Amino acid sequence: MTEALRRRVERLTLAAIVVVVVLAPLGGSRLLLYSLTITAIYAIVTIALNVVLGLAGQVSFAQTTFMAIGGYGSALLTTRAHLNPWLALVVAALVALVVALGVGPPLLRLRGHYLAMATFALALGTDSFVGAATPLTNGSMGISGIPPLAIGSLSFADPLAFYVLSWVACAITLGFFATLATSYVGRAWRAIATGQDIAATLGIRLLQYKVLAFAIGAIMASIAGSLYAEFTSFVGPDLYDISIVVNIFLMLFIGGRGSYAGPLIGAALLTFAPEVLSGFEKAQNLIFFILLLVLLLLWPGGLLGRSQDAGSMADMLPLWLQRRLPSR
Amino acid sequence: MSVLTMTATTKTFGGLTAVSELDLRIEQGEIHGLIGPNGAGKSTTIGLLSGFLRPTSGSITFDQRDLTRLDPSAIARLGISRTFQQATPLVGLSVFENVIVGMHTRFHASLGAVALRLPSATREARALTVSVETILARFDLGMLAETDAKNLTFGQLRFLEIARALAMDPQIILLDEPAAGLNEPERQRLAGVVRELRDRGMGVLLVDHDVPLVFGLCDRMTVMNFGSVIASGKPEDVRADAAVVEAYLGGEPAKGAAR
């Protein structure tokens, strides 16, 4: 796929997403609206990972840590401190920012696998911490009864209202991502991702830019975590376990690293797959992972990602056959 | 006028001395050639000057400012730019983006101004886009602006590498074997570009194996062998130096010609 074609496909995909999101409330079921709301929230987290990994090239598994700060922050600040839910969301995001600025510099000095390992430990720790810190987090029972967001008399306890809110938040996040990606800041990130030494010779402050990406990703993930908590009015450790981290990575890798529409498509595929495949009952997970494997082998850059240097199966299969089939 | 100076600088790797007691002085507005056989310590010297390597002893200064504790990015921000021998582009970025990313230090808009697309940020980006187009035209890469840099020919990559290093408008540029692998017309163009840089007031350190090119271009030169300076001065004086003839020009003519 050439870059021009890829861009056209991406624009069409974005247009199609807008159409689906606008039309869904007209004819869709409650379940569809529910799933699309979850899609929007996970799309925000995936865009967060897209900043850190897709643009800046830093393999960080810290997404659920910041989601948990948003989720538990909103839950605790509203149920215990009786803060306004909007204010709670903002305070939690600021806490996420402070944490990111605190752990970011030492973590992001690490390169490649070491960074991945260190942030993976963070993700594992998050899950165990919220499960074990019972006096604060109510352990595995979680915290329920989180009061809904509201603007005047409009309460977002209404599923349709929250649906609109979640997609507006997703659109703003995507707009922010697109603006950064096409700016000198985004280009500096991409330079760091593809050639760290070259980026340094161009005067780019490596650590500062990596920490910036990490911090922006942290704020986005925290807001998504708060929205999720507000949507279901509940938080519990299961929302932040390690399989969620893997899912967020899959959303980005299937959708396409660095692309605009990719995170939305990835989030939708992973949210809807269990429902679509539910007919297969026990074989559901197996079929799901086989499909994933085929997808990633055929399109290693993701459905909407830029073509990668590593040859995809789609490119290599004809060559492989040519070498093995007897020549005529 | 700015001067980049290396004084009695030594770099050892384990037991091996790559550069020994080296003195080097690169002034703005001159082309300084650095030649020597393979393993003479030329690349180590560029590594030291650009902050990728830290000297074991000695000092490196830019206008009295100590560079030995600075990282490559800080040195670049002082106005010292470099190219790499391998001529690697930033893959996944277009030719245009490869050059505009070189202008990183010339962007001053704040993150907020960028995120909110304030007029100041947009104006700055537009002005620098025009400068990129000028640079691309100078290197004959204008038609390829939207192409992914990985699709360029070897010669084009060499010029893209120089274009990217020039984009920051440095005071000193360190060129690590810019002529390696170029054909004759490309070599002529390179010579023209290097002269133009000097005439615009830039200081150029030209490290290359192409002896005729270096002798023809530079105002002053330094010849290294086994990590030490064996001769330095004007090209015509260096050419007559017995030690140079023995170690390099006479001793290994085949190597110089093969490159």
C-alpha cells in the first residue's frame, strides 16, 4: 500500500466511523451504544499509547497504571471527599501528570527492552496494589456508587448522554494527537523513534521529549480511566489487570501504529470481537487469537499503519512459493 | 568569529589509544581537512567533537566553552552539526520531514501554541517550510520532497544527510566521509556545496579518504596516523611533508584511490 493510498483509506475510515457513531443512537440497541461507548474510552487509551509508542517509539506498558490513577482517583475523590466528578477527573489527571513526571525521567533513560521490562513491572504492581490496598481501594470488591458527571440538569447517567460525551472526548483527543503529530514536536518524537543518535545531532533533547510523550499519554489514559469509572459507576482491580495492557497493545498494533484512525478501529475490533464470536462458545478465544495472528502476519504495520520495513506475509508469500514450487 | 578547538586530547578504549594528544582548530569561514589511513582516529575525532565520545584527557572548547561534559544534543544546540559516515535517513519520514526535523532548534513555539494552533505557531511553521524548500532545491531533492527517505539513491542520501545537518544553520559542520561512494558528478557537486558553506561563513571539518578532493578544497589540513597528528598546515605544505608522503600519500596510494 503506497502512502497516498494509505492516507485515502484512512480518511474514508474516519468518515465511516463518524457515520456509524452519528447513526448508531437512531436505530441501535442499548447494547450497541454500550459497546460503542467502551470503544470510545479504549480508543482514548490507545491514542495515549500511540503518542508514547506510535510517535515517540517508547515501549511503555504503563497505560493501566495511569488509567487506575484516573479511575480510583475519580472514585475516591467523589465517594470519600465528595468532590464534584468533573473536578475529580481533573485532579486525578493532574496526579497522573505528577506521577508521570516523577517516574518518567528514570524509566525513560532506559532503552528498548529495559524500558519495556520496567514499565511491565509497573503494570503488574498497579494491579496487585489496588487489589491489596484494601483500606484505600476496598480490595477486590472495588468501589461502587460513583456519582455521575453532570452539566447543570443534564446528567450523564443517561447512556445516550454518556455515549455523546465519550465520543466528543475521543474526538478531542484525536484532534490533539493529529495536531501534535504534524507539528515540530511530533516530528521530533518520530526522529527519536527511528534514529535516536541522529535526533541528538539535530539538537533534540531526547529525555525531555520522551518524558513529554509519556506525560501526555498519562493524562489521556487517566481521563479515559475516569470516564470508564464514571460510565459504569464502579472501579475494581480487574479493570487494570495485565490482560488489559495486552489488549491496549493489540488495539494499537492491529489498528496501525502512528495512524489516526487505527486506534479507533483497533479499539472497536477488540471490543466487538467477543460479541461477534460468541456463537463459537468455548472456541471463541482460540478463534479470536488465530484471527489476530493472521491479521498481524499479513499486515505487520497494522490495518492502517504505514508500510513497515519488515516484509509482511502478504509480500513474502509469492516469493516463498516461487522458491519452493518447481519451475515450469 | 567562533572557533572549535581540541587541545591535547586523548581517547583510549581499554588498552587501545585511538586518539593521542590531538590538537585541532576549526574556525568559522574555513574548510579544515582531516585525512589519514583507516584506523588513524578520524572518526573518533568527530565522535569526540560531537559529544558521542568523552575524551580520556585533554580539552575540547567552542569559544572558550567546555564541551567535554555536554551530550550530543547540547553540543548541536550550540551550533555544531555533524553528518554520519553511513548516511542513514530517518526512515518513515519523507525527504521534506527529514530536513525540517533538522530545523528543530529553530522552532520556538510553545507546546500550548502548537496544540491550540495559535497563529504564531502556524506562521513559524510556514516560514520554516519555505526554508526547507530552498534547501531541497539546492540539493536537487525538491521533486522527491514527499518520498519516504528510504527510497533515495545512495548519492541522494548523502546529500539529504548534509541538507539535514545544514537545516539548523550551524556555525560549524563536521562532515564524516561525505564523498564516500559518490560518482564524479556528485563529487563535483559536493565540492561546490562545501565551498558555498565556507563562503557563507560556516566552519567545515572535512574528513575523507578522497585525497584530491580534500587537498583541492581545504584551507588548512591535519594529517593523522595511529591517533597522532603527523602534519598540519596549508595543503601545499602538507603535500611536501616527508612524513605524510611516507605514511599516507606514498605509502598507501591504492587505498586512497579505491575509495
